[in-house]
Amino acid sequence: MNRGVTSRPWDIAVIGGGIVGLSAALNVIQLYPKTRVAVLEKETEVGLHQTGHNSGVIHSGVYYRPGSQKARFCVSGVQMLKSYCHEKGIEYDECGKVIVATDESELPRLEELRRRGRANGVDGLEMIGPERLAEIEPHVRGVKALRLPKTAVVDYRRVAHAYAEDIQESGGEILTGRRLRRVGRNGGGVELDTGGETIEAKHVINCAGLYADRVARMMGADLDVRIVPFRGEYYTLRPESRGLVKGMIYPTPDPRFPFLGVHYTRGINGEVEAGPNAVLAWSREGYRKTVVNARDAIGTFAYVGFWRMTLRTWRVGLAEMRRSLVKSVFVKDLRKLLPEIRSEDLAPGGAGVRAQAVSRQGALLDDFCIEESRGAIHVLNAPSPGATSSLSIGRHIAERAGKSFGLKG
Ligand SMILES: Cc1cc2nc3c(=O)[nH]c(=O)nc-3n(C[C@H](O)[C@H](O)[C@H](O)COP(=O)(O)OP(=O)(O)OC[C@H]3O[C@@H](n4cnc5c(N)ncnc54)[C@H](O)[C@@H]3O)c2cc1C
């Protein structure tokens, strides 16, 4: 890895070596091979944050409003990702998913998902009754379910490492251990201060995930959003209980809070996770309840958008906190889908922190959000299915970079 001030400026510095930043860098190199690209990552390796702390699901695309960026990027991204995994010999498991309606009141919402799935062009959708559901997931109880046979699981950290290798083999660089601290302007370009080193670049692509808003402000962007971190906590099924789950079992989501609702996922390593919930994190990288970062917490509480959001969602927030603190509440919710599950079947699992962009008006941004400021493109909201969609988001960013930065093939 290079140390010291880089003699010749990079054409593009990508901030953040998560799956989105790496894909953006790779796509720029593939579309514009003459472009010199470096990825700056503050950790000692890539893919350690959202990319390495998620459910590992290659989503199919039924949840998203037709025409939204999530719908478009997810459906095209699935094909690109699966082909990439084939090419690189990265294992993924098409174990399939059922989205279950546990009572009649959920049926209109389940029907709406089928409609969305069809509109989005999702393959192999099937509405099934209790008998067929019992064949696929014998321990699940439901009145109807939407079956998504192509939904798969993969290790996204492994995918991120493969993108990083491809970048390096194509002449790009991955500069780990470089935390961007300050940005200065230098003629037409920027000077990126990483503490003890200044890296020069003509343009920036900001994919800093949980810190994307801070990096955008360093670049002088005038933003209407701020990242509010939400921790998602998981339990893991003890080995002797894993047989209760064959693939992926999801509840019918509440359209007002589509990212809520605990589910079961059989991972690529055979482990079964149950979760996640969504509780406010006191630190942007707060993977445990006890981790507090004063700057992050004060930043959240000083933000008017946070309070406007809380006014609207406090009931749901309290329910999620209760589920986080009281295992029996978590288990009760899990039992709606799988009545046989008991507290003894569950051991504490991992956690992830979602970078949720919240507007000043208090709205939780649902769709991907990519904005531009002078010399920079900022990915300000890349929630799930961001990993599934990584290659198509990366392609979209590279095309925008081509136009906005005047890149030449
Ligand atoms: C709990 C959870 C479950 C999820 N489940 C799924 C799923 O099943 N399927 C799916 O498709 N998606 C899922 N997602 C979403 C998916 O993980 C994200 O969309 C995706 O990982 C976003 O990637 P990213 O590169 O934008 O962010 P990240 O992976 O967070 O990467 C950002 C990188 O920027 C670096 N960085 C930050 N600040 C700086 C700085 N100042 N200088 C240098 N580097 C910096 C960080 O260290 C980090 O490596 C889930 C997310 C969570 C949290």
C-alpha cells in the first residue's frame, strides 16, 4: 500500500470500501479504463461494516414500489450478482423464501407484494396455501404465503473482497487504513487529509455508509438528510433446532415500516439467524447495546429530523426497544411464524447497524438516494437491498460519474 503524498492525483477517490464503494470503483474502471481510481477505507480491510453485518440475502425484488430505484437496481442487480458469483466461484444458495400471512387481515398486503413482484418482473413468484407451505416449511403456520424460489443467500464480505481483487488487478488501488478526516480544495480537485497523509484527487465518489452525510459535508455539500444509525440484533438458532427452518421465512411487512419484522434466514454457512429488530444505536458503529459515542449520540439528538421522526414513530420505536431488552417479547414475535420455537432454541447472535437517512422533515428515506455536489457524487441512502443491488448501483454511479466528471473511455 502507498504511504506519503501521492505524486500524481487520482482521477477518482472513492471513500468507503464497502460493497457499494467497491462496486462503484470497479464499474468506473470497467467503463473508463483510463481512469485512475483509488478506494480509501478507514479499516484495515474492506467490507467490515454494513457489508459484513447483514442477513446475506440476495433479495428478489417484490417489496419495492414499481419504478423505484430499489425495484430497478434490485431486479437487475440479482442477475448481475449471481453471474458474478458463478464467474468467481463464489458459492450462493438458492434456498428460496416464503413471505407468510399468519392471519386473514394480512392477505391484502401479501397480494400487494405479489402485484409489485409481477410489476417488477420477479421470476417464479407463486401464491401458495397452507398445504404447500407445510411441504416447503413444515414448521411454519400461515393462512397463505408468497413463495420466491429464486431468493438466495451469499457471504457479502466474500463478494466485497472479490470486487477489491478485481479493482487491484485492473490497475486501481485499495488504500486501507485511510480515514478521511478533512477535505481541502486544490485548483479543480481536492486534497483528502487522512491524518499524516494527503491524497489528491480530481473527483470523489462518497460511499462512506454510516458516515456518508459527514463525508458529504466535508465536501461542502448542502444536505437535507442526516444518517441516523439503527442497530439490528439477531439471535441464532442452536444447532439442534436449525431443522425447524429450511430456507427463509419472512412475515408480511407493514408497508409503513417495511424494514421491520423479524424473520428467519438460513445462511450460507448453514446457521439460522432470527431477527433483526431495529433500535436506535448510540454510536454509528455500535454493534453492542453498551457502545456509546458522544459525538454520534449528540449529533442524532441535536437533529430536528430525528425528533420529527420520533413524534411519528415513537410507539413502534418503544416496541422495538422492548423486543431488544426482553427476550420473551422477541420470542413471542418469532412464534407468530414458527409456533414451535422456544427461548431455549435461541442463542445470542450478531448485530448490524443500518445507515438510515432521515430528512429534516423527519421522513425515513425509503429509496436509494444518490446526490451530487461540486466534483462529487454522494451515496446518501443505500439500505437493503443495497448489497443485492451493488453491481447495478455501481454501474449507475459509474455512468453518472462518466457524464458529470467528463470521463473518457
Ligand atoms: C442488519 C442489516 C441487514 C441487511 N440485510 C441485507 C440483505 O440481506 N441483503 C441486502 O441486499 N442488503 C442487506 N442490508 C443492506 C446492505 O448491507 C447495505 O445496503 C450495503 O452493505 C451498503 O454498502 P455500503 O458500501 O454503502 O456501506 P458499508 O458496507 O457500511 O461501507 C462503508 C465503508 O465506508 C468506510 N468509511 C466510512 N467513513 C469513512 C471515512 N471517513 N474514510 C474512509 N472510509 C470510511 C467504512 O469503514 C465502511 O467500510 C442489510 C443491512 C443491515 C445493516
